[in-house]
Amino acid sequence: VNRFLSLLHSISLGLSDAELSSMKFLSRDKIKKRKLEMVQSGRELFSILIEQQEIAADKLGFLRELLQRIDRGDLLSQVVQFEEEEPLAPDDEPDGHEKPVDTICANVGREWKKLMRELGMSEVKLDRIEAAHRYNLYEQLVQALREWQRWKGKDAKVADLIKALRGCNLNLVADMAEE
């Protein structure tokens, strides 16, 4: 999966409707009003910005500025981390056990609680995780999956995650995790 597109997808999942609206407003000098009115998600906004060459994997200044202006330091830190990371060489890639979890974390978004309920996690644990990582959906899911792995121990299987994803109608994420 393209690291840059994965970053944009993760940021898009973390945006509220109000934050998306603010980003659209701040992009008015870059994108025509008619196009902006059609934008319904962060992914759509980012696609237009890519088309108009305002953002790219090696050109993230405007994206950083947008995230700064809407006061989303957590998402801004993902951009900074992306810029600092070197692309993985084939032998540095995570082992097969890590990949499905990374894929799940990058693509589940706001449905993370539904997934964790399907895996049998208690509401108390979910609320505690949400409170600890209030503005970072990605981190909420990472911590929830770690908690689930601690709780299940050796019984924590990728097959169970995929079954739970399908149970939540997150079939595309399940397919990606299986690959």
C-alpha cells in the first residue's frame, strides 16, 4: 500500500465534519468553490489537492498548514512522522503477523468500537481507551487491539479479527487484512 495514500486515508478518518468544513474553507484559494461544495470527505479533498499538485508525498507544506490551522496537532504529528520515516526496504518490512493489524488500524476509523465489541471487549475498557487518546482514532484502535491481545493471550488470532471485521460489515478491510 502506498505510504502517502495511507497517511491521507488515516488523516481523513480522523477528521470531524466541522474540521473538514474548516479545511475546505481554508482551501478556497486553491480549489474552485463549485468543486469544494461537492467534497464530502477528507479523502475527496485530498484527491483534489493531489490533482492540483498542492500536496504530494514530497510536498506536504499545505497539508501541515491546514492541520495546524484546525488545531489538530495529533494529525500533524502523523505528517511529521511520515516525513521523517524512510520507506521500508523489503527486508525491513514487518513480519506477516504485524501487517494485518497495521492494515486494520489504518482503515477501520470510526468503526473501531463496533469492531472491539464484536471481539468481546467491555465498554469500560473501550471508554478508558477513548478517554486516553481522545483525538486520535488510529491510536485508539492500536491500543484497543493491544488490550484485546493481552486479554486473549495466545488465543488472539488474526482469523478472529477478520471474522469480527466481517461481522461488522467491514469486508474491504477484512479482505485487505487477509492479503
